[in-house]
Amino acid sequence: MSGAFEGVRGASKIVFVRHGQTDFNVQRRFQGIIDHPLNDHGREQARRAGEVLARRIASPSAQVGMNVGAAASGVARIICSPLSRAHETARILAAALCAEGVKAGEPRVDERLIERCYGLFEGLTVDEAIARHEGEVAQWRATGESEAAGVEASDRVGRRIMDAALDAAASAPEGSTLVVVSHGAAISRGLVTFMGLNPLSFDALRGLDNCHWSELACVGGGGSGASGAPAWRLTSHNVGYREDVLGA
């Protein structure tokens, strides 16, 4: 793994994008690592999100804060989860970027970006899970964890998401934007890990809606009491393809 926040010389911005809608999302089922595809609405979400992201990357706005590095316009890299709903979303985004003249290339799959495993709960609604696994659901609701149900630990999820993003960011072109296409639970835990919070504090961040994203900007050292080492600042969260609600 690239050393966390040490000597970051690649991408200056990381954009975490949740995949488009699936039928399981509509039915409010635990998806986890079940490989369920996008539905037609999810594909349209990805297309519209891609158009906005492409324009944003092609002409990045000024960042807030004197220590935030500006992203290079027109250069991006895309990595994604191996699950088809994320991989297809990434391909649609890549096509949109290319259409706007952004140099992004084909999405690269990273197994570490897979969704959190929900074990016995996968494929079930919450009511169905309660009916079949009441004790395990009670534990999960109380703590966010359920080893007995085979739910992947939050700290492990957060660490692998951050590691995948940092590795890709370090090898990306100088000042480029890294687009990371993954899943709701995985991204939430990755973000709190990036910010140095307890992974069990994921509820402090609202979960991403389908084809919404969060942006992290690389912050240089010096000034404002900074330690001198590069770090990552959350500059916008749960941003959608309505341009009037885009964050910094």
C-alpha cells in the first residue's frame, strides 16, 4: 500500500461515485456482494452523472482553502469494483468523459472496491432478515456489526477502500482526478477512514444516493496549523448530477 498521506504526487482529487440504481435498490434489499445488474434507470443515472462529471473535470472550479491543490483539467483515471453494477457505471462514466475530451482511458477493476459483504442478510429485505435472523439483525442494528451473520467488519471495509484509492492516486498523472466507482456501504466506511474517524462512525455521514458522489482534495502542508504532510479534505458530499447543487 502507498503510505497514507505521505508524499502524494499523483492525483490531486479523488471522486467516490456510488453505482447506478438496481432493482434490489428499489426493493430495498441487502445487496452486498451479490452481482445484481443496473436497471434502465440506473444506466440513465450514470449517463447523466457522467456528463456533469466530465464538464467538472474538463474545467475544474477553484478549490476552497489556500492549501488545496488544483486538479489538472481534462485528465482522469477510473477504478471500480468488480461487481457488474459498478463496472457498468464506470464504463458509462468513462464514455461520457471521453465525449467531453477528458483523457481517462478504460476503467480498471480493483477487487478491494467490492461492496461490504452482508452475509446471511444478502438478498433479503430488512423485514425478511428479521424473520429469519432476528438475533443477528438486532446485533447489527445496535452496533453496525454482526460477525455471527457473516457481515464484513467496518474497519476492514474502510481500510481496503482507502488503500485502493491511495494506491491508484499515487500512480495517476500529476494533478489528475481519480474517479472511484464503488458501493454505498463501502464508500461510507472508506470516507470515515480517510478522515481518521472510527469506522463505526459511518452514520456521521449521510449515505450516497445512486450515482451521487463525494470529492476529496489533496491538501498540502503548511499554513492554517497544518502538519506539513499532505492529507485529504472532504470538499463535497452526496453531490448529484443537478449542476446547481454541486459542492466545492
